[in-house]
Amino acid sequence: MSYSLFDFLQLIGSLGIFIFGMKIFSEGLQKIAGNRLKGILSGMTRNRLTGVLTGFGTTAITQSSTTTTVMAVSFVNAGLLTFVQSTGVIMGANIGTTITAWMVALFGFKFQITPIAVAVIGVFFAFLFSNNSRLRNIAEAMVGFGILFIGLEFIKGAVPDIRANPEMFAFLDAFTNYGYLSLLLFVFVGTILTLLTQSSSAATAITLVMLFEGWISFPIAAAMILGENIGTTVTANIAALVGNVHAKRAARFHFFFNIVGVIWMMAIIFPMLSLMDTAVQYFTGNPVSVMEGSQEARSNATLALSLFHTSFNVLNVVLLFAFVPYLIRFVEFIQPDRGGEDDEFHLRYISAGVMTSPGLSVAQAQKEIQQFAGVVEKMHESVTELLFEPGNNREKLMEKIQKYEDATDQLEVEISDYLVRVSEHTNLEHWMTERIRFMQTMINDMERIADIYYQVSKLSERMIETESTWPEDASKEMAVMMTALQHAIHAMKENVAKEPAAVSLKDAIALEDKIDKLRDEYRNNHYGRLESGDYAPRAGVIFIDMLNRLERIGDHVLNVNESASGRRLKAMRIDGQAQARKH
């Protein structure tokens, strides 16, 4: 056999260069878009129609429907998109991914683009080392664009000539003579090819090359394209395995939407292919049918395949658009919300991994920090109940507080690890580095708050063990202190959900000053009670210890608010405290 192992490795290497170029190109485009991607996805999905346009636009920017759908699943997981909003984005992504096929068909086969690709790399390569991040990102995208088409040219050169390899032709021909069954078989082949390459764009490019080189006929190539539309849904479903129920639903919707599309298209596949053939003959002025398989026909077959790819995805969206609510209900039926997540604390929002764009990763981390603040608020409520209304639930409350404390330890480690991985992105802008550092200090302060609440619960247990009691006025003072902390923690929870520029520290400083003022007042009252013998020294020690710990929680809450605002306003804090003392 004239086709050797070395030739096969050349083909695999050529494919690797193409996929690497696609990856660099896609990542460069995403970095250029930056935080605008978040705005595009979350701000333009008011209904299904705008969602479709958003998905199309995002895929056009990222040059990867896989990236868009995984991003959509991650955003649903992070609460930045609802499941219903994500359906439009996913439908639009299916249309957007066809741009790559047109780009490859027009540039890769219609004229010699390799010299242009090399020249593009030559022009932009030097800018990869620029200090200007935007210029560097543009250079990265353009170098990726060049590598992509060099890889495509290598693939075309590495694909064996079918006429010089009769054994290979006979092997392929054995699977293409079963009519409709052959089409079904190659739908499966297209799905497997996409799974192996982990990129529908790469799989589409391979299919276009096989068609151009005469390996497969136009109908077989169309069947592979349909299979690639199924294969591209698998990556999002894998990403959703560790996501929440809404992320799983978004991924399942993508799968079933594409499956339904492939089923109806396979029912009318031959009339559809004839229509594509007629359309290409009309627009190119070339009367040769793409079904013939001749050298002249193959030059237009790649255009016909791109037209089929686009037509299928556009028609699928148009035909199924009205039935989306029913498909949503079906997905919700097979992927029910089993509830109980409120009592489970783990990474919910960043489980799909670090996004290509650091801005999107930070948005996901912020949602995780919001969950962290929610755990701290729940812990405050449980400690308050333990101190003042334990009833017969004291043991259960202690277990719950212990669980919250363990959860905050775990959340701190996992969020911190995630932020470290985000910060490993090369050439992060200064403001992004600062934002990540402030997030690290936020989670550290919140973990300290949880530790102190746990210590307060232990002090409460010590009172029971030593049979110590406080007089009524001491209990009332502690209740007022806990209420002041509740207001501070609620404000903190709201602030960590905001963008830094939207966070006002004025109210946060006022709340912390109130806590300090209460601590000073109640400390004086405490010493007065000790001197008058209102409670035993042991009970008094627990009271002042608890009071001081609660005041420290107030300090950490203010630290979190400062970090959420992205600035350390020590001068403002001192001025605010001085003004409060005047009053």
C-alpha cells in the first residue's frame, strides 16, 4: 500500500496545526471582545429572538459554537442567564458556526491563500510582544488565522490521492453503496469525528477537504455535516455534568434541538441536496452538478456543502422556534429539579472550568462569592437562633453551624484556587489583577467571619455546660448587637453582588461604626454589672468575650465591603468614625 504510517502522521500533524490555529484565532477574538462578551450574552437575551441573534453574534466573534454553548451553559450555571434565555443563544450558535465552513470553503479552496496567511503572520508576529494588550490580542487572532489556513493547506497536501490508492477507494466505496443506510452511517461518522477533534469547525474542515479531494460524495459529506451538528452538543453536556440542574437543562436542550433537526432533515435529505445543487449551479453559472463527483464539480461541491450547512441550521431554528416552549417542558421533565441545593454548599458557578476570557471568569467567581456571603448570612441566622431561641434544636443548630463553617473553609480554598488559575492568564490588565486580589481578600475575610461565628456558638455551649446565665439587660444588649451585625452582613451580601464602581462605602462605614459604638457602650455596662454583682464572673467573661468577637466580625464585614468596592479608603473610614463620634 502506497500510503505509509509516516504519511498518516503527516495528516494528523496537519490537522493538529489547523486545530491549533483555530484555537489561537478563537482565543484572540475572545480576548479582543473581553468583557463585552458578558454584556452581549447577558444583556441581549430579553427574548428568544434576541437570544438567537446574540448566539449568532457571539459565535461569529469566538469562531466556535462549542465555546458559545459551553459559555452559555456556564452562564446558566452562574445565574447570569436563565435556562429559557440560553435556548435562544444555543439556537443562534448553531447558525453562527456555519461561518467557519464558508470561510474555509471560500478562502481555502477557491484561491491560494497560503502566501497571504504567511504574510499575515509576518505582519502581526512582532506585535505579539507588544505592551499594548489590545494590539497583542489582535496580533494573536491574526497569527491564529494564518496558522489555521496553513494547517488547512497542509491537510489538503497530506490527504492521499484517492486515485493512487485503489485499496482505500474500495474500502470507502464499500460503505457508500447502501443508499439511505450509508447516509445514516456517515451521520454517525460525523458525530464521532467531532468527538475526536472536540471541534465542529475542525470536523467540518476535514469533511470539506474529503469532499474536495473526491474521497466522499456530496450526499455523504452532507450526512457527516448533520452528524457534526450532533457531535458539537456533547462538549456542552460534558461541561454540564458538574453543573447545576439549570446548566444540565441548557446542555440537554442543545442536544435534543439538534437531534430533532437532524431527524427532520434526514426525512427530506435528497430533495434538499437537489435544491442545494440547483442553487449553486445558478449562482456560480456552472452547469455541472455537484453530485457528479468530477474534478470540475468538486470545486463547487464545497460551496454547496457550506450552503447546506447554513440552510439546515437556519431552517431548523425557523421551524422549531415556535416549538421551543414544548421542547423546554420536555427537557424539564427528563431533567427535574430535585431541590435540596440550599443545604449543599459547593462550587456551583465555576464548575465548568476557567473561561478563555478572564473577564468572564471573574464574573463567575463573583457569583461564587455571592454564594459565600449567603452562607455567612445563614450562619448568622443559625447562631442568633442558638443564642436566643434554641428550644429543643440546640444539637441540630450546632451541627448546622459546624456544617456552615466547614463549607466556608471549602469555599475559600476552591474559590482561591480558581482565582489563582485565572490570574495565571498571561498579560492580564492591571485592573483585572487588582480585582482578583480584592476577591482573594474578600473570601479570606468572610472565612474569618465564619470562624468567629463558630467560636461564638462554642461560647454559647460553654454557658450551658457551666450553667451560666445572663441578666435580662445583658441578653437584650447581645440581641441588639446581633441585629446590628445582621444589617451589616445583609448590606455586605448586596455589595459583593455589585460591580466595584457601584459599591458605596458610606453606609458600610456607618453600620460598622454603630457596631463599634454598641461594643463600647455594652462593655461599660458589663463592667458596671460585674461591680454590682448582677452576674457571676464566669458568665461575665463569656459575655465580654462574645461581645469582642462580634465586634471583630464587624471589622471583617467592613473589609469585605472595601474589597467589593475595589479600594481601601482608610482616610474615609477615619473621617466617618470621627464624624460619628461628634454625634
